[in-house]
Amino acid sequence: MSDDYEYQHEVEELEGKSATAARLFDVRRIIGGLFVIYGIIVTIAGVTASDADLKKAENININLWTGVCMLVLGLLFLLWMKLRPLPAPHPAPEQGPARPGGGEE
């Protein structure tokens, strides 16, 4: 009885670690984080743009607009992740032993 309890406890612990790892490596977190970081960099480049840079772009501060859009998109991804987190994975249903013929009757 003790061995069964320990085995069940180990299985539950591994399932918990698996769920934590799935949430940690959520694609929305990675994409959102990268967009926020790059958005900050491009926004700083837009704020510090010189008159010559603006003249090349027909007086449109494209770095500023692109950086702000990247920041907004990245924050939307992170907000989406916060509002709709990944569900915890459900354990697979236990299956009975396979039949020698391989088919169901």
C-alpha cells in the first residue's frame, strides 16, 4: 500500500511540474516580451531622431510610430496571457491492456 501511495505522489508531483513548465514557456509570453523589448528600443530611437532622419522619412517619425505600435502589440499579448492562462493539463485516461489481435470487438 505504501508503494502505491509513493508512486501516486510522484505522478502528481510530475504533473504539477509539467503544468508549470507549460505555463512558463507559453508562446504568448515570449512573443509579447520580445515585442515590448524591441518596442522600447525603437521608441527610444524615434524620440531621439534627428531632423535629418525625419527629413529622409518625409517628416514622419516612423521609428516612434513603429515603436509605439510594437509596445501596444506586446502589451496586448501579455494581457491576453494574463486574462486567459493556459489550463492545467489533464491526465490521460487509463487504458486497459491491449488485446493480442489489436482490434476492438
